[in-house]
Amino acid sequence: MTKRSTVGDTTCPYRRIGEDPAHGAWRLETLTGREKEVLLLLGSGIGNRELAKELGIAERTAKAHIARIVEKLGQQTRLQAAVLSVISHDLLCADPYCTRHQKPHIGVGKPSTA
């Protein structure tokens, strides 16, 4: 039987399971420009077919890129790589007009009382 989290348990779930979704972020520098582009698209949640269409490549090429990215970043799944992409968006995206840059994180801080 598994242990259920209790309401009021202040232990961080990441610490409890021993996994930080940002683990591997230091390896982002090892990616090529194309791999960073693929990783950003992966973080948007689109599937292989849509990703390939967006990049103008074959679906099997998209899958090969994703496999290399997962390996280079030391992840186990494409989902883990996608999560890392979202967390590291500012490091990956070079578009100065990107609406994701410098956005406040949801749920961080207190709402304004003004």
C-alpha cells in the first residue's frame, strides 16, 4: 500500500520523491540550435506529426531528434523533456518578443489588495 499525502503536509513533493523536474537543465548547452527548437515545440505539447509538419521534416526525423534530446538531457521520457522545456523556456527561446519571457509564475506571490 502506498503512503498518501496528508493535507497540511509541507514537504515538497519533489523532495519526497527525490526528483526535481529541472534536473538536467545544466545540459541544455549541449543541444544544437535545431534540438532547442524541437525541445521548445515539445514543451508546447504538440505530437510528433504536428512537430514534424511545423519543422518541415519527416515524422521519423522528429522522433530521432526527440530521442537524442531526451538522451542528451539525461531524461527518461519525452514528457520529462517537455516539462524541462517549459521550466527552461527563457534559456531556450531567443525571441525577444516572446510573450513567455519574464511572465510571473502562476500561484506565486500574493494577490494585490488594491
